[in-house]
Amino acid sequence: MNDHPLDRALALSHSDIQSGLFTGATSPDYWNMVGPFGGTTAALLLQAVMQHPDRLGEPIALTVNYAAAVTEGALQVQAVPVRTNRSTQHWTLTLSQAGEEGRPQPNTTATAVTALRRQTWSTTDLAMPQVPAPADVPGMVAGPKGVAWVGQYDMRPIRGGIPREWNDAGDHSETLIWVRDAQPRTLDFPALAAMSDVFYPRAWLRRARPVPAGTVSITTYFHASAAELAQVGHGHLLGRATGQQFRNGFFDQTAQLWSEAGLLLATSHQIVYYKE
Amino acid sequence: MNDHPLDRALALSHSDIQSGLFTGATSPDYWNMVGPFGGTTAALLLQAVMQHPDRLGEPIALTVNYAAAVTEGALQVQAVPVRTNRSTQHWTLTLSQAGEEGRPQPNTTATAVTALRRQTWSTTDLAMPQVPAPADVPGMVAGPKGVAWVGQYDMRPIRGGIPREWNDAGDHSETLIWVRDAQPRTLDFPALAAMSDVFYPRAWLRRARPVPAGTVSITTYFHASAAELAQVGHGHLLGRATGQQFRNGFFDQTAQLWSEAGLLLATSHQIVYYKE
């Protein structure tokens, strides 16, 4: 049994392997301020797809909608392959917890696409930014007290770390960071889905003001194979996130994750609620 | 009755207003090569949300997954408000057509978020590119024969129009274009959802080679209110699209749409299947 905290957080069991109904629980190791780290919730939904016996190919796209707070304790994930074609497969996913009268109530909805990939012409129009090597970048100063999930990552901000002074004097929304699991673990799709959400809210950086904020919906596209992720092993990923439009209670941010060797592994976008 | 082709394409009826089950049909006016223009399909799904009696607020996010070909003729859209909070509402959507033995079979899945927005601090980190005014940009040369939907738009490419020669000599993936409905129509959310998908596949531009390609999943974030869209009226939008990662059968592209006055109305991302 793997003793990595992410593997514990993503542990799912199922009574009937064909039903696509999995049970699990929230993890204290990845707790955020008032619920689980959203990245872990995304990873958990993708994990159900990875473990489904009817899965075709590997993840291409994942959209997760945070519909309501996930509370501490037991949860269930339903993964349904709605449509399977020759080389692509479309999934709908729901994370539910016991609500009134014990009936499962959906807290999180998601869709995913898996696909068989073939080797084709390939290129990138998003080259990795030139940055110092991970060994030359100091680790992040400890995050806010009581935010357990931050401690699960080795994060080394190159630019756009959490502001040291909340002085309303922010002037950009770009973060560049080296990131990997704090405890060694070979990279896979659920871990990559989680890391796509490690960037703190762009509104905090843009304004140098810690306004209440929470992700409403995140979409991640996966650009590498399981074998390529395994090759990355426990290496650092270079993460980049920037805000786009901040407008009347919602902003969107875009993010990329490269391997240290320069392969763009994932691109991600999210829309985030904010106050004030 | 509105006689605009987009209103005809988005006409939905329902027998029971509470069930969220709507019926409609594909439109020959927005036909693409082997099925409806994907932008119209996205608009149709959002239209069901707009017409649902239980809708809270206005669209914030829409993800549409093209699971299988939509065929000519009748279709149904099911719109379910899975979770309604104080200020946000989460939707799951399915477009189905009669499959084997006449049973409805899902061709397209989607999720949407609507929300009540309040006025807050706002800014943008994606300023509108400086480009010539629409009046100074010639319209697009007619698209490929038999592609009806292209004729429904007034498109004026500033940079990155469809290559005139397929000579494998492409060297970038950016398109800048002025776009609006060819026949006057006041901008609304479904129209904006459709326009987020007017950019032809980035692989064609990047390679100057018209390889087979089709959108697998698109996510659009909406940054303006219904009133702000109405103020745009029939004005041109500046659209920008760029490719990001092209890799082993799938690439992603990112897009933005600004009003001529410079307000970023929508940001959009899609992942696209391609061959060779």
C-alpha cells in the first residue's frame, strides 16, 4: 500500500465495479480553509475515471464545477461513460455527500474526455519561460496557518509569490513557480490535475489585498501521456498563472505547467468568485 | 416573431415548463461540413438555460463536450439546475437525438454556471490589441463551398486569416478578426457563446495545412452582463485566437472577444482533435 498523502486522499473503493459508483472520504492532509483543496477534489473525480474498468485511453480534458462546499467526511463519486467512440470517450462525473435525510446531494459536477492518442506532428506555441533552476530558488515561506494542503507541496516562487504586505499596491497578476509534491511521488494524471489548481487567487496578487475568493469552475487540458508523466517522476514542474478579466465578482485565470525538460504537460483555466 | 437566422436556429419549445426538457432542430443556415457549426450547438445548450423558468442570474461559464456527431433534424435539450446557491447556480445539460430504436442518445454534454453579479472592483490584464477600425478592414473572402455558417458572420481578418496557399509554411497560430452577425442582431449570451467558436482550427494556420480537425470540448467564460451585451448591439467584436500546445492528435486554443469599445466580453478555450 502506498503511503503517500495524495494516494490516501485519492483512495476510492467500489462495491460493484461496473456501476461507476465509488466511495471515499475527504483528507485532512489536503484541507484548505473551509473545505478540501479544490485541486484534490478535481484529482478525486479524475481518479474515478482512471479506475473505471471501461475507460478508453488517457485524459485529454477535465472540467470541474464546485457547486457547493464539500464537507469533512465520507463522499461518493459517480463516473459515467456517456459516450464511447472509436478513439474518444466522454464522461460525466458527480461528487455527492449525504444531505438532508441522508440522501446523496451533488456538491461537485464534472465532465472529462479520455482518448487514445497517436503520434502526430507536434509543436508548441507556448515555450517555457526562462527561469532559474529549482535548486537556485528558495522554497516558499510557510502559508497561512491551518492550511494543510500547502504543506503537501514543495513550492518555489520565482515571481508573483503571495504578497508580503497587503497594501493595495499590486500591479500585475503573474506567478511563476517551481512545484512538486513535498513527499516524493511519481507524476500521474490526478496529481497533475491537482497541481493545476495550486495557484492562489489572482485577485490577491493583482490588488495586494486578500479578498474572499473561491474557484467556481476549472478546466484542465492534458498534453502528455501517462508514460511521459512517469518520466517526469518526482521532478519539479514550472507553473505559470496569470489573471485575465476581473469583473463584477468573477475573474478568470489561465495557467500552464511544464516539465523541467520543457514539455508543456497541462494548460488550465478557471473562473473564480471574489468579493468587494 | 424574430426572423434572424440565429433566432430560428435557437428556437426551442417545451411541453412542460418545469421539466427542463426542450425540443428543437438543427438549422441549415449554420451547417458546417458534416454537421451543425459547433458554436450554434453551444448556443443552443445555453439557450435552454436562458429559457428555463428556474434560472438564477446570468451565465458565467459554459463547457460543451462534443461527444458524437449531431445529425440533421430534430433534437432535444435537457437543462437541469443541479444545485442552486444564494448567488450561483450549477447546470448540467445534454443534447440528445433519436438513436437506435428511437431512444434519445446523448450527442453533446455540457455544464453551465449562472450567477447574480454585483458591482465590484474590476480591471483587466488582457488589454485589447491595437488594430485598425472595422471599416478599414476588408471582409473575408468567401469560405469553403457548402459551409453555410460562415456566411452568417461578417468576418474581417486583420491577421491570421485562412491561409491562401496550403504550402506547409505556417509559422504562427494567431488570428485577429473583427466579427459580428452578418444580419443585424443585438448581442446576447447565446450569440456570444457561438462567436467564441468562430475561429478555424489553429493547426490549419500553424501548419498551413488543412488537416482534419474538430473541437472536442470548449469552455467559455462570460465577463459582461446582459445589459452590457445589449449595449454592444450589432457592433463588431474583436476576436483573437492562438494555439497553445499541439501534441499527438490534440491541440488547445485560447480566444478572447472584446467589444469595439474595448470591454473584454468573453474568454474561451478549446481542445481540438487533429489528424496527421
